[in-house]
Amino acid sequence: MIAVPGSLPPGMGTQALFEACVGRVFRIEGIDDNGLLELHVGEVVGEDSYMHTIWIETNFVLLRTVE
């Protein structure tokens, strides 16, 4: 993840979670009908990855292939 979207909903720690994800690498778990990427980011807050999910536009991530 390379940046935080500017239009995040206020409260619930959403902004802080997204900010903690910047600079980290996550596997894309899915893509919704609007083209948003599903990322499991639980490890950022010390939990299993699947415990926290964010949906983010492709222009806020740098895609790479896994070898």
C-alpha cells in the first residue's frame, strides 16, 4: 500500500488503520464490482490477517507479482 485515500469515513480508527498499512505488502484477497481491492490487514494491529479487512482503490497500491 502506498497511500491513504482522502475520503475515509471518520471514527472507528479507520484513518489510523489505513495509515498503519502504508508501506506494507498485502495479498489481494478479492476485487468487488466497483474495482476495489480487498486486503486482509489484521497483522497491522497484532491479530490474524483475516480479522480486519479494508477495501481500497487500485491507485493507492503498487501491484507486484509474487515469485
